[in-house]
Amino acid sequence: MKSSLYSFIFAFCEGLISYFTIYLTAVDALATEILNKFKHDIDEAEEVVKILSILVADGVYGPIDRLARASDVETVYLAIYEALRYIVPDLRRCQESKEKKEEEKERCNAIKDVLGAFEVNEKMISAFMSKASPRIAKRIAVEALSRGLNLRNKYPTVFGSKVPAPQPQSSR
């Protein structure tokens, strides 16, 4: 009687272990798929992230705030439109002016460092817009915010902020 009970418990435990191994393998595969999808979303939106990071470095948070709070695709479209309207004059100035002031040269060099050229990659923007969703927009907003803050630190004399810098805490 004891041996059959032990055999039953042993077989039951083996079954549980087998079940949990299959379950954990499936969960791992699903997690990997989700991470790859997230990376793919960010890769497709790279041009948008770059443009938004320049806006953040300049202290222009309107488009990124709209993306972070987007609840529909229309809001995402309007935020991207606004971001493009902001960056295009800078790109034109960098393309057109031959004799630039030192400040303009620095700014143009920083923009070229971020975008790779003085133009917007229309194919990447179109690819992003065809798959735009509030879920993706929120991810992009976070990525662009962190990159933009790093840009401001990397080019402190180029990118300005309309938001006053935080004052150091006085020690008492």
C-alpha cells in the first residue's frame, strides 16, 4: 500500500514538474516575443525619437506630452505634425545658410549628430505613422525624453530650455 502511494506521489510530482517546465517555457517564449516587439516598435520609430529628443533638449515638451497622454491615433498624428513643424525651420537654416554664426554652426553640428543629416527621413516617419498607436506613442515619449535630457547635457551651449534650471539645494 505504501509503495503504491509513493509511486502515485512520485508520478504526480513528475507530472507537475513536467507541466511547470512546459508552462515556464511558454512564458519565456512569450516574454521574448513581447521584448522583440517592443524593440521593433522603437527601431521603426527611431527617426521620431530623434526629432522628439531635439525638442526635449530645447525645452519644448508639448508634442512629447501629447504622445505620453495619447488615447487615440489622431492625437499621435497631431503630436508628430507639431514636432515636424518645430524641427523643419532648424533643418532649413542648417541647409541654406552658408555663413553661419558660431552659435548656429554649433547647433547645426549637434542636429546633424542626432539626425545624421539636415533632413527628415520620410520613409521612417511614414513607417511609424502607418503603425502608430497610443501604446507605441507612450514608449516613444519615454525614450525621447531620456535621450533629450542627455542631449541637453551633451550640448549645454546649443540646446536651451525655456524651463529654468533647478537651483541647487542649500545645505543647512
